[in-house]
Amino acid sequence: MAEPLLRLEGVHTHIGHYHILHGVDLTVPEGELTMLLGRNGAGKTTTLRTIMNLWKASQGRITFGGNDITQTPTYELAKSGMAYVPEDMGVFHLLSVRENMELAARSGPIDPDRLEWVVGLFPALKKFWTKEAGTLSGGQKQMLSIARALIEPRKLMLVDEPTKGLAPAIINELVGAFQQLKETHTTVLLVEQNFNFAQALGDSVAVMDDGVVVHTGAMADLAADEALQTRLLGLSLDSHQ
Amino acid sequence: MSSAENTAAAAAGEPGLAQRLGERRGAALALALGALVFIIGMIVPLFGARWVNDVIAVIAAGFAVHGALSLYDVQQRAPQWYLLSLVVVTGFLAIAYHSGLSPTDAGGLAFSLGDALSSGAGSWTQMTINGLAMGLLIFIMASGMTLTFGLMGVLNLGHSAFITIGAYVLMTFLVSDWGRGLSGAESVVANVGLLALVVLVALVIAGVVGLLFERLIVKPVYDNHLKQILVTVGGGIIITQLIIAISGPNEVQLNQPATLSGSFIVGPVVVETFRLVAVAVGAAIFWGMLRVINRTKVGILIRAGVQSTEMVEAMGYRIKMLFIAVFMAGSALAAVGGVFWGLYDTLIHPEIGGLRLFQIIIVIIIGGLGSITGCFFGALLLGLLSNYVGFVAPEVAEFSSIALMVAVLMWRPQGLIPVIRM
């Protein structure tokens, strides 16, 4: 297994009076795609938002490339090479597709070669380049959201349930795009409930339940062990297969 | 479209052909009925009291104009243009009708089409210029507040104090000896140069005070609207009291710079020079703001931030710096508005900003909180309606802005051009 790029050690998160994460330990190896699985309410989204410091960790330590980032402001994390694709896609509805992409290219004008590669992954975006993002379909918004994260080279991508609510044909397109992304050895931490999607893409996996990580290992091992799948993921797994 | 297609369209939430035809018939009927009543009122004024005929004519004209606009679905496609057209055309018909009515020797009322067209058209043109000037000045003062609310979620009721700052910077210059000299000189260069200097100083002072206001007063109460209302009102009072302590509590009458004052006559219309200046300045500021908002990366950031501050931060932008910059710019714009409102009103007093706050709030509510274009249209509507109503029925002119707000909110509770927050 490669060296971890991201490491969470005993991370707790409170949202108001609610104690959501109860000591998360997680490592994300560099250059791999790590799947974060678990039932609804297990704490997957909270884990991503805590890494991005959108919700503060009340206890524990998060390191990125060996540096402690537990208290680092969100904008600094983004500048240091993290990209975040939230569950609701975070697309700016009143901005055009072009403006959404321009904003994502934080360090300057969009690199034409990079843009060509991104548009190659999601050809639909070119067609809607000057349209308001709010007029796109759910799948197209998801593509835009991921394309924004890819428009500049990133060290780590945090992606929250990209297949949620999408048609199977669109999910297949996303699988293709992530497979091409994997060839660039970009490190990805991807939250997912669709086990087929996770199985097709994941190198390693972590499973969460009730605010803690209850299993880590290779994705292939989990995919091969149905009993383990049932024990860790239960009915939520069956419903997605 | 077949009945099956109609059913499918209805299921998709789109109006079917039958519904559209029904709407067209309704619109045509409104146009015909309104026009008929209006024309009858022209031929035979139905009532003895002039104001009763006026009210009926306004309602009939409004009904007819609404019908004409509805035939082309204007209110659905572009609500701001619908409302502006409704106000402007109905305003013309109402003013023309009012001007055409005159008492007869027999004690009744008669309508003269000649008077309506000559005197009415002149009065309408004058009221339109006045309304545009007033509306655009209110837009300058309101734009900063709507941006601050849209981007930062901060309801700054101390905004009016920055208008007062601008007005007092103007007064300080115009009452000084050398300022009076430049202002009184019959030289466009001297007058405009003085005004440019006043605007620059007002921008700097209001920007710096805005920075302190944001850091000391607003920053501790982000995300708490109730506390924002209390502390920003308090902050506004402190600024106003400081102004009184420095400049005194008395009213000061100003003279407009020589080449920007006075008036000229075009046909039947008397045009005040300064109102044209106000229209030009307001339009230029609106154009500039649109350029910045739509064509620059800062503008894209502001528009994105209005929708989701969290996502802007997650993309690597320091949203707090943007908050501070927008707050300073909003405060500075309010001061520029104060400079021009001071020249427009020519009477400077400590409540000059506070008295405008009511109209500013109405304008940003009508336009849709956070929308610059909405604020622009809201301000034009308020300015034009106040002037038209002020001409026909001065006693209800003040009430017209409240009526406008109530009507818009009943029709579109989120305002004319709402900005969606994710």
C-alpha cells in the first residue's frame, strides 16, 4: 500500500449539540482511489466536511502530506491542492458553465490543454458552455461539479456521493471518467452508497458506522467477501446492487 | 396540440394550449374593457368630482395596459419590464387624462384631447425625467445595501449613515471659501472637477468608516439577523451623532454648482439640468456595476458568493476578504449617493440618510434581495411611480411606494429578480 497522503487520527466532530464523529481513524494512500462506504447517517459526509474544515473537528488530528491541517482554514486547504465535490454538487446556478469553470481555475486563466482533457471526459459541458448552470440536468450538474474539481491539477479530491439520484447511463459515464482520472494517479477519497460503482473504481475501502471507521482494507477483498459486505453494509448494500 | 399533449403539458407544469388561449382571451378582454371605459371617460367625464374620474381613468388605463402586455406574456417572461411598462404607459395615460380635464362654466367637467396631448405629454416627460433622476439616485444609495445582504446575509440598517457622510462631505466642500468659489464659477471644468474631488473624498472616508464598521460592529454578529438589526442601527446612530458633533445639528442650504443648476426648455418641457446629470451619473454607475459584476473575476466571485459562500471558500477564495471589500464598496457607494442626493435636495441635515432608508428598503425588497439589476428596476419603479402619482394626486404620493411594494410582494414574494441561495 502506498504512503498515506491524508491521515485522520481520533477525529471527533460535533454539530450543535449532536456528536457525529466519535473518533475517526482513516488513511488515504497517495495515488489511489479510496472508497468511503457506510449506511445513511454513518458520518461519511461529516468526515469529508471535517477534512475540509467546513465543520470543525472538536478533537483529534488531521494531516495532509505530513502537515497538520486540523485548524487550517478551508480556503487554505483548497489552495494547498484539495478539491471538494459536495453531495449537493455546489454548482453556482446563476453562473454559466464557463464562469463556474473560470472560478474553479483559481490560479489564473484556464489552461487550454487541461480544459480539452476535462471536456473530453464530459463532452456535454462543451455543448452547454455559455448556458446558466441552473438549466442543466442533475447528471450534467454533477459532471460540471467534478469538472470544476479537475480543471487544475489537485493533490487530493474529496467527492461526496457523485451517483446520487443519477440515471444508470450517466453513472456509467462517471465510471469512465473516474477510470481515466485514476490513470493520472490523482488521489481520491470518494463517499458512495452505490456498491457497484464503488467496486468498479475503488483501490482501497473504509467502511463507517455510527461515526467511526469499522473496516479498512482493499476494495477487491470486500468485493469478494459477501458475508463481510452483508455484515458491514447490510440492507443498504442489497438495495444498490 | 392535441388534448393528450395538453394533458402532458399540464402534468409537466407547463400551460397547455387551452390554458394559453384562455389567458389570451382574458388579456384581450382586459385590454378591450379597460380601453372602452377610458374612452368613455374621455368623451363624457362620468362624475362631478375630478379625482373620481382620475381614479377610474387610472384603473381603466392600468387594466388596458395590463391586457396589452399579457397578450405577449411579458409578465411571465420579464416581470421587471412588465411592471416598468405598466407604470410608464399607465402613468402617461393618467397624466394626459388628468391634464385634459377642466371645469366647465356650467359647473361640470369637460375633457379636451388637445390639452391632454400637449400639456399632458409635456408634464409626463417632465415627471419621467424627475422619476428617473430620483430612481437612479436611490439606486446608487441602495445598491450597496442589497449587495451586502445578498453576499454576506447582513441586514445593515446603519447603511443610511453612510449616505449622511456623503452629504456632509459635499456640504463641507461647498460651504468652504474655495469650494464656494469653484462651485459658483461658470466653468464646467471647475464645477465637475470640484464634484469629482467631493466624490473621491466621500468614497475614501466612507470606505474607511465602512471598514471599521464591518470589523467592529458587523463581524461579531454574522449569522444573527436580530443582533445585526440592533447593532447596525446602533452603529448608524453613533455615526450620525458624530457627524452632528463635528458639523452641528442645523440644516444647511446649498447651491448647486453653477453650470449644473438651472433649467432649460425643450418644447413644452422644462428640464432641470441637475436631474439630467443625476440620470447620467446613475446610469453610468449601473453600467459600471454591471460590467464589474458580469465581466470580471471579482464580479463572478460576488455572484457566486451570493449563492453559496461555503462553496466559494471551498474553491480556495478567502470569502472574508470579499465580505470586507464588498462592505467597503457598498458603504462608499452609499456616500456617493449621499453626495448626489445632497445636490438634488440642496438641504443638508443629519437625517438626510435616515429619511431615505425607508425607500431603500422598499427598493431592495421589490428588486429581490441581493440582486443589483432587481435593485435598479425597483428604484426606477419607485421613482417614476412617486412622480406620476405626485402629479395626479400629491396627497397619496408617499403611499404609492408602499402600495407598490405590497403589490409586488403579493405577486412575487421573492421580488422581481430573486437571487437563489443554495
